[in-house]
Amino acid sequence: MPIDRAATLRQAEKLLRQGKLDQAIAEYVRLVEDQPRDWSNANALGDLYVRAGHLERAIEQFSRIAESLSEQGFVPRASAVYKKILKLKPDADHALVRAGEFAAQQGLLADARTFFAGAAQGRRTRGDMKGALEIVIRVGALDRSDLGARLAAARARLELDDVPGALQEFNDLAATLICEEREVDALVPLSEVAGLDPGNTHVRRELARILMAHGRDAEAAKYLTADAVGADVQAGQIADLGLSPAPPVPPVPVPAPDARAAAAANVEEGLSVLVDEFNPARPPVPPTKAAAAAPPDIESVFAQFRDEAENRSADDPADVAYTRGMALVEAGDLESSIEPLRVAARSPGRRFAAASLLARVHQQQNSLADAIEWLGHAVDAPETSAQERFETLFRLAELLELSGEPESARAVFLELQADAGEYRDITGRIARLSRTQGGG
């Protein structure tokens, strides 16, 4: 039998004023059970669980809200709810993974890497090495231009005994690096392929060619032994390269099971490095004589990526894009400002300013749905002050009410009240929206 929702809501708020928290929770449970998709009251119930100290119930409640919002296509809002969960429990695995997935869907790849890295770290801490490696593979699939992440993902596949998948990724990565004229870097994935697939004559010849071009003749000869490429091919290749015949050497073995743990440590280190920003298209640092004498390994590649991050150009593309977008807004060319501001918003450091400005642009164009979405991005931006976040939440709630979503507006005002207390005229607005929702 349907309940009298208006009376139930009034009773719940009366109990709250009287300090009867558990009884108020019971009333909100009735409201949510009556209409499970009423996410405004569902969010209020989660907040009450937090106030009552029922953390796991709160997380379960917020998770249901987030999944419901996701099913309805409200990805930015679902993402915001999972971030709310992470404020309560920073190592919540499901919330970290889902927040990473939602960030990836929105093109916020830096955020996605950060969330996934947190999930991987938690799994390692709990001893779930398989789960951690699965996260590394997810990170590798986020952005095909992120060569370091792809290398770590290929190594992770190897640790999980997915040799065909590892071979495919190593081969693809080597091809990408060679196309980018980064042949020295391509030695890393090519060496992995040669070890996993000793009979791959094409890869062994390619290794020999690159090594020879960089003055590493002895290593080049080892990849052209008769047992690896055949006597006829060996003789022809050695003659072409001008090398002296070398004695047969055994192929590089696939890591044995008892060596997997040590190799996995390299993958873990790689993931932590991948969270940092770097420019994978930057030309490689020329190898020193000492480096040229040693075979390439994953640690040296990640060290190079660290150096690239530290030495990258001060002319940050996000700063350039934001400056251009702001100039276009000031000039009154709102439509042209949108694309550079979207580019700037992909950078964590510029996200708040760019997203806030995009929201104003869309609001001026009477596109409230887009304005609401960008205010959601601004609320979730890193390195945002409390005052900036409070003001943005207030703007978001106002726009939601203006766009005909009073329940959503009330939920945002309640979230703001939980964080900021008596902020501006928020108490009166919540009361008015509650009366509207209750039919009063």
C-alpha cells in the first residue's frame, strides 16, 4: 500500500529537529523503499547513516544511488556520488574502480589513472596481486598514446600467464615506437618478444638492426645465431650487417613462476609512475656510453619517463587553451570558446576554472543541461578551495531548480549544508523545496 509521502517526510524532519536520529532514519527508509529511484531522499538517508555512525550502511546506500544514476545516464552525478563514498572510505575498492571507469567515460584520463592506481595499491596491500595486475591492464587500455602504461600492461599480462596477450601488446608497442622514430625505446618490447617467441625471425633481425645502428655489434650478433634464424638467413644477415659470426646462445627464457613475483614488482613501480603526467611523444634522451653497454629494461624506461615529466615544456597546452578560451569569452565569441575550454578542463590544474567558465558559457546560451554537467565537473575538480566548492554547489542547485529538477536541487543543497552548515540562505531553500516535494 502506498504511503503518504508528504506526511512521512514531515514526520522525518520533525524527528530530526527533536534529535531522534534513528527514528528519522526509519522514516526515510520508508520513503526510499516506496520510491527507490527518489535519489534526493535516498541521498538524505545516506547522509543520516553517516551522522549516526553507520558507515557501511551509508556506503551501501550511496553505491545504490550511484548505480541508479549511471543506469539513467547521469554519469557525472554518479561519479560525484562515488567520490563522496571515497571521502568516507578512501580505500573502498569498488568505489575506486567505478570512479575510474566513470572518469574514463568522461575523458578525464588523469583522474581515471589516479583512481585505478588507488585501487591497485589497495589490492596489493591486501595481498590480491592478481587483482592489482588486472588494474594495471585496465590502465594500459585507457589511452593508446600512453606508451608507459601499455608497457606495464603487457608485463602484467605476462604475470597473469596471458602470453598471447602480452605478445600482442609488446609487438604493437614496438611498432608504435618505431613509427615514432624511437628505435632505442623499441628495444624493450622487442627484447620481450624475442624472449617469449624465440622463433620470431623478424623480431630478431629487427633487434639486430637497431643494435647495430647504435654501435652494439656484439649484442646484435647474438640475435642472428643459426639456431634462432636458420643457417642460411644467419649467414646472409651477418654479411649484410658486416658482423663476425657469433657462437649460438640460448634464447632468453620466459620468466619461471618463482621469478614472477620479482617481475611483478616492476609492474607495480610502473603503475605508480604512470599516475604522474608526462609527454610520451617527447624525443628520447640520447643514451650514455654506460647505458649503451647494458641491455634495456623496464626500470630504465620508467626512469626516462620521470625525467621527461620533470623537463617538459613550461608552455602547458592547458594553460594556452584556457587563455584562448577566456579571451574568446571576453570577446563575446561564446561558441568558439567552448572547444579550447574543454581542452583546458582535461588538465587537473585548470579543471575548476575551465569547467566553471564553460558552465557560464552554456548558461548564457540557455543550454542548462550542459551548464549543469560542467558545474558537476567543477565541483569535483582537484585543488579546489572549500569556498569555491561551496559556491559551485550553490550554483549547481540553483540551476537544477531552474531546469525543473527540484528533487535534485534539494539533494545538492542538503549536501552543501552537510559540508558548509548554515551557508547563505540554504536552510530556507531546503525547507521550500521540501514543501514543494511533499506537496505542501
